Amino acid sequence: MAYIAICQDKEYKIDVKSEAEGIYRVSIYELVKEDGEEKENLLREMTLDVRRHGCCTYSVIADGKSYEVDLEEKDQHLYEVLMGGSHYEIKVMDEMKMKLERMLHGDAGVAEGEVKISMTGKVTKVFVAEGDQVKKGQPLVIVEAMKMENEIKAPKDGTVKAVNVKEGQVVNTGEVIVVIE
């Protein structure tokens, strides 16, 4: 299963495959934006042997090196990690939930005022037109994806320069649906 982790303002994709009970093959990718596109740079691949000791403490062997890890859930999807004397706050979600969260909160791939869709779906409602003034968080479009209606919101204040969708239209991942100046 793939997860997205955000730690110290950097974003990572973590692909986890279970090989046996407590044994996982993990690939860690740094997610970077280049030329307006998100790219995955492989940082590390490793095998983890994970054993739980108590409510929040884990013994982890990573490629032959042993670590004691204290893990506490602070909020939904937000974890506090203490490992090797270092403290981290990490937000972790599975890849699909992260995409949905970004769609719902207007962070669906904003670059240069472009609002991109992060999941294929069907436009069921368009709230704005070219020339409209919008405020951050204001609904722009509703897209039905996976049998759920997802409200795409303005990521910033501005003027709608273009609306590239209409009701009933199918939109694909990465497509620019609205441009805000």
C-alpha cells in the first residue's frame, strides 16, 4: 500500500509491502515538483522487521540496524515520533485519502493560479464564471468521484480568469479546471 508522509515541510511517498508477519519491504520516494509536474525520486529501499513493545513503543530493525521507536497519534493522521533521540511530527495518510483531502480543501495541484483536479470524475455543478471574484475556500466546482460529491474550493483570493469545465463533463487527473489570477 502507498502512503503519503509530510515531515518538516517535505513530502514523501512510502510504498509498503508485507513480506511476512512483522516484515515489510519499504520504498521511500521524495515527491518534488519539476516543470509543474510532481515527480518521485527514490531515496531508499529497505526491509523492516517491526515488533511492538507496549502501547506506543516499537523495536524496528532496518537493514540490520536496530532502533527503538516511540509513536504517538496526536490527531487524526498526525503522529509524534521519537527515534534515536530525534523528535518528528509526521502527517501520514494513504495516497487516496490524501488526494481526496486536497480536492476537498482546494489544494488540488495549484500552480500559477491553476486549479487542477487530483482524481478522475464527473463535474456535477459549476459555481463560478470567468471574471468572478472569489475568496479562498469559496466553492468553485463539484466533482463526483467514487460515488462521492467533492467540492473543489478556491485555493486563494482572486479573479477567475478561465473556467475549463461545464456540468456533465468528465475530467481527468491533472486537468486544469479553473484558473484564478
